[in-house]
Amino acid sequence: MFAAAMQQHARPVLAQIIPIWRCNLACSYCNEFDHSSQPVPLSEMLVRIDKLAALGVTVITISGGEPLLHPLLEDIIRRIRHHGLIATLISNAYLLSPQRIHALNDAGLDYLQISIDNVEPDDTSKKSLRVLERRLEWLASEAEFSVTINSVLGVAVNNPEDALTVARRARSLGFNSTVGIAHDGAGQSHALPERQFSIYQEIRRLETGVFSFAHYDRFQENLVRGLPNAWHCRAGARFLYICEDGLVHWCSQQRGHPGIPLVDYRHEDVEQQYAIVKECAPFCGISCVQQTAMLDEIRENPRGMLQQLIERRRATDPNFRTPLLLRFIAWAFLENRLARTLQKAFVRLLGLKNAREGEQRAARAPTELW
């Protein structure tokens, strides 16, 4: 993914697809579901995945609604993995069982994200730690894919201390933990109250990944303080949101822009959307869009970005010792006089490897798999 993003500025990196808009829950803050929609037919989902692969997407996230309601979800995941793409899933986890976890393992799922909003269910959300505890234990013992538990803070949260409890439980089970800031119906974030802000900082101290976006996320740091971000949103280019009707949108909260059918989406559309300035960007709370935009900051200023990554990691952990891999990258990008040559060689090597693997997959693939 990283090599592909570094080679071409207007290449889609991450796509979010919706196989079903229906959800088995009704969280009061959520506007991304209904109770009646039917699953998108598998044949249509496969065509969309093939199109995303042709556009150069390297990560496909399956969301909803609740994607586990789709009866052929594992076949969708298999198609993503057939193209050599990274397959991720966002779910409320209510429908997980040991058998379903094994099916996801067999399909090749790479990554699962679960949002848990509270310790006990309330009128705002039923996605509670108590209800999901058994399912989390099943995941800890059976899942072959990575699991991240996302706790939530924001105006809709009744008991903000629950977010810290959720994060600590996630870490105790061996999962990754992150904290999200609830946004409004237009995707806009608002400053956290003082009490929630202190909890937010404590949760962030639990995160340990050297390359974690959470450690570097200037966007969220500003948003929790009610400050705007100065950045160029690349939605419609680096990030594509594909709704249940097969249309490309900037994100789940900005439907209708551009609203072009995915089957008709061209590289010219990617170039156009890459350049468009989005008025909603300064207070945008859609983290996946922000993260893909960071790739272009790295592409345009690798030395500065890597230096900031190292400095911010050390600031969050005074005992941090730079791992060997990070020391090598720092040498290649920051300290070595031959840095530019090394950078080009590195990207070219990975890019050629990616292209050859793609050609080999295409040669092995039957005309019609399903």
C-alpha cells in the first residue's frame, strides 16, 4: 500500500464498501443504517471489488449497516483477497460466534474493528462491553486476524469513563485499542469537555505502536480542542466511499459528492477529486479520510514527516528506544547523503514487486470465479 501511494499521487488507496445498509442495532447517534434494506447481490459486490482493484485500490474496508448480516460476506472477503488486497471489516460484533470467526479466518480477513461505546447498554448505544465480553474472548482465542477495539468520546457519550475501561480491557485481551471522537451528521467534530479531554489523553497513553496513526494524528489532537485543521482532503481520490447503490462518495457523511457510479469511475475522476477543495475539511471527524491524506504529506516531505513521527513518539513515551527498523528508515531518509537515491530505489523495488505479483495473479485467475 505504502509503495503504491508513494509512486502515484492520484491513485486510490483505501475504499470503503457497503454490502448491506440494514443493521441489527439502532444507536441514537448513527445515521448509517436502516432496518429494511436487503443485501447487495453477491454478483454486484464482486463487480465492484474487481473495479476497485482495477483502479489500484490496495485496502478495502467492508462496513454498513452491519456487514455480518450479509449472508455471503465471506465470499466478498475472498474476492478481495483474490486480488491480493487487504481486507478489513467494521462490525458491532453482535453476530460473532466461534463458527463465524473460523469462517472469517478461512476467508482470509486481515483486520477487524469493533466500536464499543459503553460498559453497560443504554438508550444511546447497545454496543456495550458487558454484552460483547464473551465475543471478545472468542476473538482472543480463535481469530487469526488483527482486532482493534475503538472506544468513543464526544457529546453523545453519557459515561466518558467507560471509554477508558473499554480501552484497558482491549489491551488486556491482546487487542489494539484506539479512541474515536463522535462526529455529527455532517461529519464534523466538536471540542471535548474538560472531563472527556483528560480521559482522551489517558487512553492515548495506552497506545504503543511506533507507526500508529493515533500517535501521530495531529488532526484528532486539534479536533478534541475545538481547533480546525489546515489540510487538503483527498476524498474521492485516495479514499473512496462506495454506498449500497454502487455510487462513489467522498465519505459516509458527504453523500452525493461526486455521486458517480463506481462502474463508470475513471482515473480522470480520481485526478479531479484529488484537486477539489472540500469546505467540510477543517473540522472533519472522518479519521480514515484524514489518514489516507497523510500519505501525500509523507510523499511530499518524507524527511520532515518521519522526523516528526520519531519526535512525537518520544514525547508520548520518555522511555522509548528507537527499534532497529525505524533506525534504518531514519538513516535512509534523514541522515544518509544518498537518501534520495535510496528512497527511489526502495519505492521502485516494491512497486515492481507489486506489479509482477499483480500480473501473476491475473494470469492465474479464471475468466469467471463465481
